[in-house]
Amino acid sequence: MTTIKKKVSRLFVLTVLLAGAATAGAQETEKVEATIAADIVNQYIWRGQDLGNVALQPTLGVAYKGLSLTAWGSVGLSEPEDTKEFDLTLAYQTGGFNIGVTDYWFNKIDDGDPDGRYFMYKSHSTNHIFEANVGYDFGFLSLQWYTNFAGNDGKNKSLKRAYSSYFELSAPFKFATCDWTATAGAVPYATTSYGTTGFAVTNLALKAVKDIKVTDTFSIPIFAQVVANPCSQKAYLVLGLTLQP
């Protein structure tokens, strides 16, 4: 592990410990909340990467006192050969601070399990990728850092585990009756997971969301997003809708 990666790992651990101490007396809601929703998108674009065409992406989650467990998936609708995905995220949030761990699973992955077995966890022979994240939302600006720490991670220039990382800045604002979010994301060092050979900006995005009123008590959020990946020199226009009771 390089000196930079060691410093990142130590900073991450220190942040976790400080957050635990700071939240000891925090006041949170006592109500258990559940989430059931689904997005339908014309393209599955994730952190500036093209992961598929038209897709259905369901969400099921529960949250209590800032702690949440969320299941999220994606399945292609127009192209049956598109990769199927199933993710589990355990997260905690207090005030603007958040921390979490995600288990990503894909039915097919390079150098993974060719049979697509879910309960196969051997490193570099598994279709799971485990990622930790930490971040803070200042209201006008959100900063998030993500690092793969186990599973079928990408490789660096030395063909060793890259501990693939990604960090992102997001700024929300309102304009012309829509809720907007401007995002800039980058990969700090070389990894085959993102197709980078060093520091690279991989995600520049502008997203707008607007509720379409169906009845007096029901509306459907519609969103559109322009995404550019300067590293791969690709650009995308994503359109989607969210179904939620």
C-alpha cells in the first residue's frame, strides 16, 4: 500500500472513532421508517460509467435513529444481457455526517465467479465488491469519499489490489421550478475498476428533478441528468422517473 493510501486509511479510521464519540448524545427520531421505491431509467450511468441500457432499479430500506439498511438492485429491461446488480448498504447518519458500508454484487464480473453465485466470497473469485464511505453534508455542499476494501476490487499499475477509491462534491440548488444538483467526481489513483491510470475526473453531472402531479395526493418525480466523463471522453443524457407510495 502506498503512503497516500496508508494516510487515507488512517484518516478514515480516525474519522469513524471521532464520529462515534460525537454522536453519543445525539437526539434522533424514535420512529422506524421504511422505504419502497423504484426508478426506471433510459441508461444506467454510475459515477460517469456506462453500466447498461434501460433498467428497472428497485429500493427497499428501513431506518431507525439514523441507522439504515438498504437493498438496491438493477436489471436491464431492453437488453437481457445487461449485468444484474444487487447491493446492500448499512449506513449511519447524524446531522451532516454519514458513514456506511456497501456490499455490491453483480451476476457477472471480470475475474469473478463465472457461475454468478451470490454466496461465493473468495477474493478475486467472487462477484462481490465491498466499499466503505464517509462524508459530510454542509447543506450547500456535500463531500463523499468511497474506497473498496475487500472482494473483487480492481488492480493498480503493479497488478495488485488497487483499493479503488472515488470522491465526489455535490451542490444542490433550485432554479426554474426544479430541484438541481451539480456533481463533480474523481478517482485519485490508478485502478482498473474505473479505467484510470492515475488521478482522473470521471464524473461531471447536472441533474434536475421535478414532480409531475397526477392527482391531488399523488405525484411522480421525473429527473433528467447530463453526465460527462472527461477520463473516457464520453457523455450521456439520462432520463428517469421514480415510483414510490
